[in-house]
Amino acid sequence: MKICKGAMILGQSGGPTSVINASAAGVFIEALNNENITHVYAASHGIKGILNEEIFDINQEDIKELELLKTTPSSSIGSVRYKLKDYKEDPSEYLRILEVFKKYDIRYFLYNGGNDSMDTCNKISKFFKENSYECYCIGIPKTIDNDLAFTDHTPGFASVAKYIATTIMEAKLDATVYDTPMIIIFEAMGRNAGWCAASAKLAEYKGLGADLIYVPEITFSFDKFWQDVEKKIKENNGKVIIVASEGIKIEDGRYVSELNESRGEKDSFGHAQMGGTASVLASFLRSKTKIKVRSLEPSLIQRSAAHLASKVDVIEAYEAGRFAVKLALNQETDYMVGFKRKPKEIYSIEYIKIPLEDVANAEKKLPLEWILKEESNISDDFISYCLPLIQGDMKAPLEDGLPRFAKLKKILVNGNWRLSVFIIFFSKDIETKG
Amino acid sequence: MKICKGAMILGQSGGPTSVINASAAGVFIEALNNENITHVYAASHGIKGILNEEIFDINQEDIKELELLKTTPSSSIGSVRYKLKDYKEDPSEYLRILEVFKKYDIRYFLYNGGNDSMDTCNKISKFFKENSYECYCIGIPKTIDNDLAFTDHTPGFASVAKYIATTIMEAKLDATVYDTPMIIIFEAMGRNAGWCAASAKLAEYKGLGADLIYVPEITFSFDKFWQDVEKKIKENNGKVIIVASEGIKIEDGRYVSELNESRGEKDSFGHAQMGGTASVLASFLRSKTKIKVRSLEPSLIQRSAAHLASKVDVIEAYEAGRFAVKLALNQETDYMVGFKRKPKEIYSIEYIKIPLEDVANAEKKLPLEWILKEESNISDDFISYCLPLIQGDMKAPLEDGLPRFAKLKKILVNGNWRLSVFIIFFSKDIETKG
């Protein structure tokens, strides 16, 4: 194998998670230590940063700050939701990407995201192959939705699962504190897959669970919902804890949240903007019962709750980043890093490669046999699956009692930073004179 | 001083916090170790438990579980919102309380709650004095609202402040991840006082703060709100983080949340049930701008987020419980434990006693001079005040990656527990035979 020397670039894409930056840390630290990688770059806002030549020079970052990325939520180099057109439809963006890659001699392209991002990575990889530009393209999985196929699970999911389970336990202690009835509806993220909502099952395992869990895999019926709630009101002295996925849909295909008339936006991939499901369910229950109903809608708080990240998740996300660099250096291309659970009693995983094309447009939902449709709950299989993933804590060091997140310099390669430095020196000079 | 030997009872009252059980731990552990306290009881659901003679025997609890109360949120012995009638209006409840206290020889009554609970404690104390029943009544402060007067701050508040500041920091990283505009509205708890909402100022101190903070101390104007938001949209490239107190009111005195027609319940003290403020503000902004607006409504998640409790708060709550026992044993009565900040550079407090009558019906709001009305923000004075309170972490040990909260036996003193034990033995017997 002929050695390929060249620069590496990482892009972050799609919705944030608690650990997407842990993968970035893995990529940066591994790449900076490899002699065949001539320079390490990061694209500002994913593919948009490449198109606009807004590229950060990672070689100029402090290693201490890169280490802090492990426990910094969201996407430090900026994310994007941007769908490339098909090459045949419009080649201009692909040609622009090639131009920028050539300019910086980028030979390794890593893209960290969910299904749509893997599709982007796949398209670029195919374009490079067809145009004989030597560049190794590897996807790094990321999504709280845990809906990427062919991988046991996805970085980011476990931390949301831990957050939801912990929060449900705390909310249950809170909501059952009075000897009066109370209904709580917690809205979990998850557009088409119920993995996040199912995490509430872990709380039940610890004796402080939800009574009812609704996931998008099952068509939602308000009649069934009211039957379920009425039954639980009787069983539990009027205290009912409900978890509903933001993506539950009624029979005609509309999201429950769409029944909330003040909403209806779509994101730039054309997905409906979720949120408001719990409010709609709460309004419905208020029309049915006089029991007090509270909806808990933490929304994006749950996906960026790095203060409650799973240590397993942080480490796996970091290692996924490192493994992606190794795959690329082995001149593999058009693959996504995946996790394969080893069939052992003590949990451990193997890092594998999955063809991007396979993963790009597939979607992994909750296994139907794990959904207890009649009880509106989740089976114990989910506990065996998920519990190993949420072990351990790993969070940012405290500074003033608050998290000390990474502070990157984010120096742009196109020269603008030189001007900034000049201005700083200039101001300092004035200050001294004054 | 003649020694008073007798039993002690603790009641928990009002809304949960992350650390109300830490105060209970302080009370129980201190009281169990004192020879003049003949027995330690806990009232199930506060004053209701006394009226109904639903009383737990704390002497039978494991000390390990009592220690775990320090890091268990909400109110383990059950809380209540119950307002005693005036004695002159209806003495029956007072006579019933006296009857129960005499039956168990209760000479020390500790009541842990907010303003309304201090009022209850004060009424009972006065009734005992007038009827020459020797019983020492001490209130232990508790409220996330931080609105108790004559004390520097209140246990429970600091942990919410830490939760809100941390969450805003994480949400800011999340919400600013795209290069597209986004408005976030976080709804903070706080009925009449803006302490909780103001905590977002701490996040600003760490460079990841809210842009606008609305507190109930200032009448809310939708016109001013839109002016503020429009200005921030221009300044911050369309990215705006807003924190609003659930208790903000418009000029005619209505809560903003009341403009949400699906609501309108009141709690049993006659307070309007809060929540929904962020939804109303989000709907309003959606009518004004095409920028995506997300409302974050963690509701009771914030007040019971023991996984993010402040260590200072946990320790102070615990010590407040211990101090209450000491005051009672010193035969002080009709006081609440309070905190006085020592005028030193390094933060420390002195535990003091405050007449219950003073504290019962007063309410401590945010100092008006700390509110930057024009900027819709909070001054740096708040940072100096609040930062020392949120230092350090202290949370429940992990078991299966999830918090191991206290599990009390909660054995009722009225004899029912004997039946339960019998049934357990009986079932076990059957099992062995089967």
C-alpha cells in the first residue's frame, strides 16, 4: 500500500448530542499524532464550511482544550443541516468541494452525523472515486435517536437515555410527593424511532419508572390513550407518569404535535419540527379529567445534558473518532464506523466498518417485539440492551461551580485571523499609553 | 432549664426541592443521637399526617438509608399543601393535633417548608403556648423560590440556580450550533420572585448566558419584549436565548401563562398553577418573526434535579436540620432557622433563628436595584450573591448507572405494619411449601 500523505478535515453535521465533540476530540488527537497527516482541519458548520472555505486550523489549538472537547456538549466547530443535490442534477457543489480539497491537499475526510450526514459523506466519497481524486471518506455515527442501522447503537443515545431515566426517577419522586392525584407527561425526543422514550423503562427497573410509554413505532390513538390513563389512575391512586415520544403520530399520519395549531415549521431537510406533543396530550387529558396535569418539555436540554453524560458513551464516541482516523489511514473509504456488541457476559464492543450506502438511507427502529402494545410500555429486553450503555459518569471539570467547557480558538485558515491578532496588539498598545 | 424529655416529629410541606430530604437527614440523624429525644417520628404528608395519625417510626429506619436522604430529591416522607384555618374560626384541627401529640408524647415539632408552612408552624406553636402544652416548634426553611425573608437564602434555591445556569450553558451551545437563526425560551420556576430566572445570569458569567431575562418583579410588556428580541436578533445574528420566569404578569395583573387558554387551575393555597409561560411567549414570537422558536419547559425537572445539586446547598440543608434540632432542645420555640452570611471574603454562613411570625407572611423578592429593567437582564450583584451558593457537586451514588436514592421502610406507628410483616412471613411460608 502506497502511503498517502495529506491533510485531514472533520465536519460535524445534524442535531447536537452530549458526545459529538468527544468524537471530534478522538479525531483531532489521533490525527495530530500521525505523521502521515500533514495538517488537521475542521469545517465550520459541516459541508457548508467546505463550500464557503470557512475552515479552522486545528494544529493551532491547545491540546488541553481539545481534551476538554470530550465533555463539552453540542458541536464545537458548528453543525449544519444541508442536503447536497444529486451530482447529476447539479455538479457545482461537488466541484467546489474538490477545489477546496485540492487547495488544502485534503486526503482524509471525516463526517460526523446521522443518516442524512452519512448520505452526504457517501455522495462525496462516490464523487471522488469517479473523479479519481484520492481521498478517504469515513463517517462517524452520531444521533441521540439511535436510529442508524447496522450498528448496535449510536454515540449520543446512551447519554440521552441516562438523562431521561434519571430525570424520570427524580420527576416520579417529585410528582408523587402529595397524597393528591397528579398526571405528568414527559416529552422525549425521537422523530421516528422510540429509543429515547423507551429509556424511561430503565427508571422502572430502579423502581421509579413511568407508567405508560408511547413510541412512534405504534400508531397513537387518543381513545387507547385515555383507556390507558384511566386504568392507571385507578391502579395508582391518580398518580400517573407518562412518557411520550415527540414523534408519535395518529392514524391519518399527522404528528400529535401538529394538532397544536401554533406550530408547523419544518427543518431544512423537510422534517416537521417536533415539540409540543406533551402539551397536546396534556390539553386532551384536561378535557377528560379534573386531575392536575403537568407537561415536562425539556426539548433540546435532554440532548445536550453533558452534565449527565454516560461515561461509556463518552469513551465510545471518543474511540469512534480515533477508529475513523485509523480506517482512513488504512485507505478505507465510503464506510461508517459502527459498534458490534461482543457476545460476552460483561459488556464490550468491537469497532467495525459499515458501507455508507447501507447506512445512509436506512433507519433502525425499536424492535416491535420490545414494544408492549397492549400495556403501552416497553419490554425488559430494552433494559438488557440499554443498561450497559449508561454506566458511569463523565463530565466537564467544575470552574466556579459550573462546567468548564472547551474554548477553541477557531482560527480560520483563510487569513482573517492575522488581522484579529494585529488588532489585539494595537489595542493593547493604546491601553498601555492611556 | 428543666430538661424536657419527649418525642420529636418532622413534617415536610410545600413543593419539593433537591435538598428538602437533606434537612430531614440532618433532623433524623441529630435527633436519633440525642438522649433527651425519646423517639423520632415523621408525619406522612406534613400536617395531614398528624391529623390522620399517619406517622412513620424513624427509629426503625436503617442509618444507611437516612444518610442517603442527603442526596435524594423531593420529600421522602410525603409533602402537603394544607392551610390550617384560624383557631378562632375552627379549633377542631388544633385540638386533634394536640390529641395526637399527647398520645405520642411529642415535645418537639419541626416543620420544613416555605412561607405557608412557616405560617402553619407559627399557628401551632401559638396554640400550644396558649394551651400550656410544652412543645418546641421550629421551622426549617425550604423553597426553590428563595423568597423567605430575613434569611440570606433558602435551602433548595442554590441547586435550582446551579441547574438553570448549567442547563442554559448547555442549551446555548446547542442552540447556536447552526449558522441559522434560532430563538430559545427557557421557562424558569418562580411564582412571585425572580430568583430562579435570575440564575441564568451565572451562565453569562461563564460566557454562555441568556440574552434576556424576565422576572415577575417587573410588569411584563409584550411590546417591550418584542423590542428587546428584535434588538438581540440584530446584535446576535438571529440567535437569542431568553429566560422567563413562570410568574411574569402583564399590566392588568394576569399571568402571561393565563393567556394560554388550556390552563387555569389553582393549587389548594389558591395560587394559580404556573407553567406554559414559555409556550405563550413562543406563540407570540412566531406571530412576529419567521425565525425558529423553541420553548424549553423543564417544569418540575428543575426543582428535583438532585443529580446536579450544589454541594453547598446539600450541606447547608443538612446543617439547617441539625440546627433546628439543637434550637428545639434548647427549648426555643416559634422560630425558623435562617442563614446569615458572614462579612468575609471567603463565603461562610452562621445559622440563626428568626421569629416565625416575621417570616410567615413576608416575601423576599429580587432587589429592584439588581434588575436591569431597560436591558431586561440582571446586574452583576446577583453573581456575587449567588456564585458561592452553587459550589461543588454532591449527588447520589450510582447503582446500575442510575442514582441510588434512599429507600425508607416508612413503618406506620399505628400498628398496621405488624399486619404487613405477618403477611410477608405467611407468603414466604407458602413459597417454601410450593
